[in-house]
Amino acid sequence: MRGIYTPVTKIRRQVFAEIARLAYNGDDMSKLEEIPYKIIPGEVPTYRDSVFVERAIVGERLRLALGLPMRSATDPAPISKGAADADIPEKYYEPPLLDVIPFACAKCDTTHYYVTDNCRGCLAHPCVSVCPVQAVSMVDGRSYIDRDKCVKCGRCKEACPYSAIVRYERPCAASCGVDAIESDELGRAKINHDKCVSCGMCLVNCPFAAIADKSQIYQLIKCIQSGAKVMAAIAPAYVGQFGPLATPDKMREGLKKLGFADVIEVAVGADISTIHEAAEFLEKVPDELPFLATSCCPSWAMMAKTNFPEIAECISDSPTPMVSTAHAIKEKYPDAKVVFIGPCAAKKLEASRRSVRSDVDFVITFEELMGMFVAKGIMVGGEEDESEPFTDATGAGRGYAVTGGVAEAIRDVIQEMDPDREVPIETADGLFECRKMLTLAKAGKRNGYLLEGMACPGGCVGGAGTIIPINKATASVKAYKNSTEKKHATESPYAKKKK
Amino acid sequence: MQKLTVQVCVCPECVMNGAMDIMEAIESLNKLKVQLSLHASVNIIPRAHLGEEDHGSKSPLVIVNNELIENANAETVMSKILTHLQ
């Protein structure tokens, strides 16, 4: 549930903290078997009808948090089976990134309309009149919908004067912008991995905590413990995520306490990407391309290329901020390991691409990083902590985390390069809205535009791996952006102006 | 106008366990002043540490007018605030 702390959130975060503890303590993998008893104590179930089921689900979550494949409920293996394979100081990942834990799924019914007790059986019953397929009738004095006939147009719902008809959707399917949620033979949700773009919205919207993604925190901690020089690249949405005292000035010290050699803001890479995309827009639109769409959100870019292959070339080929930042770090420190710390599940997938793999060694989310802080007992932003402000990034790069920030940054640079150039912009957040925007663009109605797409609500601040409510995160990012002295991407020391 | 001070621990464990969501819930009460007939202002103070140094199993910790709430959540904190104000 976005922006509301629920038991689902609690369990997810407890799992990350326990996996981090396992790594920090150097415990044997057999300790994994004990963790479900710590997270689900006692004999009385809290969330489901049995503590054994609750613990079994936690067990699968622990495996996924280690990066291990999920087991079938028919597999007699213990939780720790194969865990030794994941006990390495480098990324351990095999697809898929995201999956439904089948026995945690509550088998929610698929989309349909139904009549609630609000129905008064009114004389007018407009629900019957508006149905184009005669699926609605009056039975025993109230409205009745025949699901075999219903075509789910929603007209009856709109017409009811008592709001008695509701559209029922599976929360996972309702949140999926690419229709990737299907059903298995037992009626449980199943992800179609050919369609899934790993945005993680199903993961945070499933009220039964049945969906999880794989994590790399265990291997990252092992890498830090091995003595490697590990550099943290932290995405612009981090501001405010770790509490009001963990200000940007204090984050560097907090991360150094975890063992990171140093920290760089990914906003630096965002500035590089901004300049690249501005130059690309001026060079290609409108002569070579009808419009240009931003590339920084991996789920959006993947959805656009998969669902709209005719206009795939209009998605910018600029390196994303994560890639630009990692590349800049590796240029300076070729032996360093780079960890991208962000709000995003899909970045884990992006970093596994062959072209990116050599620059980005690990990807973790803010939630997973918080698990590391908790496991280590590190307070970020304590009074005794050194204040070390980040100085390289601009306000434009720091604004990437909020919807509209990317397009605004690019437009500003375009107009700096060509003051007479008009740059119409359209932005969309959430993959449903992104698809609508691209449908219009495909029809030729957005020619000359700069389009910004973000898979998550509100932009990266609404990512699946965030900690705080979206409105709070948005306010924090905007305040930080506005307080930055250097406003435009071209003011960044990393940016080489392209003309 | 009545004034109430609410202290919220924002140590990592409390933030991980929903301290920011509790703050959001407290702030949301200001939008319900008419419905709740409230004539009060609630002052929220984030604290680096409340209670014992290592209060993991008790987090999040919140203090409403000197009254400590362990394992706090939005529901219990809003209820306690309204009890103090009514």
C-alpha cells in the first residue's frame, strides 16, 4: 500500500534487516532456518490462519532476499538449500527478478463488476437500461450482473445513483501497467515475465505480501567485508528517505560507517544525461525523429520499446544517470566496485545488461540500505556526525527524482543551447498514463515534443524500494533541488557542453 | 488554543518501522480539524533517540505529552493525541 505503513511493509523490511545481520555476523547459512521464528514469534498467527504458513512465506522471502530462486511448495528442501551458492562477495542473480510466492497469494478474483448492498432495487434501475449486452437484470428486487455476459464496460457502475456497483480488481493486476499479471491453474496470480518490466508496483500493492524481488544486500556486505573499495552512487530520490535528521550533508558519513569508501550523487550522472539528451533533441527532432522520449526510467523505456516498437527509436539512447555516474566513478577508480542505491526495482535488471554490467556491480534499494543501517545499528544524522555536503551535482540533476524534473532539466539546456527553440513537453507517471501518452505520440499527435515517462507514481520518489510517503519525499527532493546553488546541468563540473 | 507536543523517534529502526508514516498521520489530523472539532495545534518534534539506546523490539517510539508509546503506529498515536485533546 503506497504511503501507508502496514504489516506487509513491516515484514518486507524485517527480512532485509535480518539478511543484513546474517551477513554482518558472519553466521552460517543454517541460521536462515531460525529467522522465520524471529520474525513470526509465538504460536498464534497474526496475519494468516497459521504461523506455519506465515513462517514458510517469510522463508521464501529470505531466499529471494539472498538472491536465491524461489522454491515450489512441493520441494521438500530446507530454506537454506543452495544458500552457500549465494555466499559470495559479488552479485548473485538469476532471472526472474520479481515473482509471486504462490502459496502466499490469496487468489483474489479477476476483474469484474458486482452489486453491493448499497443497491436499493430502485424503480429506475438505470444499470439495466445502459447495459449493451443485457448482463444486468433485476433479481429478487435488486440488480444482478451475469458475469458470463458482462463485458466489463463499467456503464452500470457509472449510471447507479447509489454507487452500488463497484469494479473489483486484483490489486496486483490493477497496479500493473503492462497487463503482466495472469493466473495459474489454481487461480493464483502469476507474472508473465515476457510482459513484465519489473517496475515493482505489484510488489508494493499486493495486500497479502505475496510478491517479492531479489536482493543483493548479502553479497554487497560480503564485498565490503572483503576489503574491496566499494563506492556508493546514491539516486536523487534519497533525500528525506532515511528520516528528517539524515540530511544530504550527513549521508556521506552514514554510508562511510557502513564501510563504503565514498559516496557520489547520481544527480551528477543525471546532469551528464541531461546534456546528452538535450544535444540529441536538437540534432534529431524533427528531421530524424518526430519526437524524443527520455530514457532514464528503465521500466518506462522497456515498456515503450516492447509495446510501441514502431516508435522505439524515439526513446533516447543516452546513457541513464546510473550508468553515467558509474562510468565516471570507474574512470577515476578503475578497481572500485560501484553500488547503485536507489528507489527502483527495475534498476537491478538494467544493471544486469551486458553493456552496463562492468560499471555497476550491485544495485540495492533504499529499503534494503535501511536494513543495513538497522543491522549495523548506525544512526544517520546524529549530532556528532560530520557534515560533508555534496557539491558536484546541480539542482536540475537533483530534480530528476520527481515527475517533470527530467524534462524540465533537458528543456532548460536545449534553450540554453538554442534560445529560440520552443520545446513542448508532456510528462506521464505510472505506466497506464505512459501508455496513453505514447499512443497519442504514435498517432502523430506529439510531434516536436520532449516526452518524459516515469513508471512509478510521482516519479522515482514513488519507487518500489522507497521508505517514506510519496508526498513527503517529493517535498524533500524539491526543497533540496531549490536550495542548490548551481541550477542548470551545464554548470556541473562533470558536464561537457555538447553543441 | 490548546497545544500538544508529540516527539517521534527517527532512529534508523524507528524510521524502518514506520516513524515517517506516523508523522504523516499526525500532520493529517490538521486537515480534519472541522470533523474532529479540534481547536488545537500539534507540534511534532523528530528526535534522534527516545528511550533506551537500543530499543529495536519496541520501535517505533513516540511520546505524546510525556506519555511514551512503544511499538507505536498511526492508529495508536492518533488515538492518543485525540484523547489528550478532548
